[in-house]
Amino acid sequence: MKAFKNISFYVAAYVAIVGLFFIVLPVVQISLIEFKAPNKYFLMGFAFILFVGGCCYGYLSLKGELEPDGVSVAEIRMEALEKIESVTYLAKAAQNDLDPEVREKAQERLEEITE
């Protein structure tokens, strides 16, 4: 789950690397691909835009500016667990839920009910 937390940074890094690759490709001139003058400059310009956009997106991702505003789904689910009285449902949530915070909250609620 931790890998999905930084997915926006991974996408930004991929876009920046692809942009950098297509900036360098016309300069290196490998024998498989030949770039002519007007197309070469168009490709390099577009690749530069990709590179700069990826770097800006990565910077915003690292600063936390791309985080969604408002209440998260996990917080809503934890609030719902406060209202649930079913021991079987809480036990299933405490064992099988994908989010560790929700599992912990379900375990706490289960202990409250069974006491």
C-alpha cells in the first residue's frame, strides 16, 4: 500500500524521464532513427515541455500540494465503525480490512462492545 501513496511522484518522474530521453535522442543520432531539421526541433521542444511539466508535477507532489482536500474514505469508514453494533461485522473488519487504521479502529470498537 505504501507504493500507491507516492503514485503521483512516480508518474511525474516517468514523464520527466521520457521528456529527457526525447531531448537527448535527436542530439545523439542513433542509426535506427534519423531526425530531420524541422521535426527534430519540434520533438525537442515538445520533450522539453514534458520534462519541465514532469519536474513541476514532481515538485508539487513532494510538497504535498496534490493531496485531496476534505475527509478521506478511511476516516468515513472509521466514523461508520463507531455506529456499528454487529460483533461479527466488526470482527471481519478487524481481521480482513485492507487499511491498517480501519482494522485498528474495528478492533478497538470490538473491544468496547464485548466488555
